[in-house]
Amino acid sequence: MKKWIGVVSSVRPKKDPAFYKTGEIQNPQRLMRALEVAEATGQSILEFRKGIAVQRDFNIVKIGLELPKEELHRNINTRVDRMIEAGLGGGSQKAIAL
């Protein structure tokens, strides 16, 4: 992860010097998002920040789900097994054979 941050942060000063000076350059998600915005729009992500909270005519409700880690892994493994049984891995096997 540190190597990845180094690579992306070396590109960042060239693409968006404003973010590099004031942004969270040690936060990989924000760093990557800032790079995506600069690539897509040619503008700094900082130009999209207005600093004013927008009043909405609705309320936001955040919902989070929690599963014990063991149950989550069991669910993931079961799903992957079903996908493989359904033939999803066939393309990968053909590519490996090449």
C-alpha cells in the first residue's frame, strides 16, 4: 500500500498541485479520487468544494449492516463456489492454458 501511495502521489503534484499542497496525500482513497477527478475534468477536486452545506428537501438515513467475519467469509466462499460451478471460471482456465 505504501508503494502504491508513493506512485500515485508522485503523479499528483503534476496533475493537481493545489490538492497536493492542501489535500490528504496520505489517504489513498482521497488521493485516488483527486487523481480521477483531475484526469476526467482537467480541474482540481478542490474547485468542486464550495464550503457551503446544501439544504436538501429530504433527510438522509445511513444504514450499516454487520456480519461476523466468519459468516461473511463463508457467504463469499459459497458464492464463489456457485459461480465456479456455473462455469464462470472457464474463461480463466482457457486464458491460463494459453
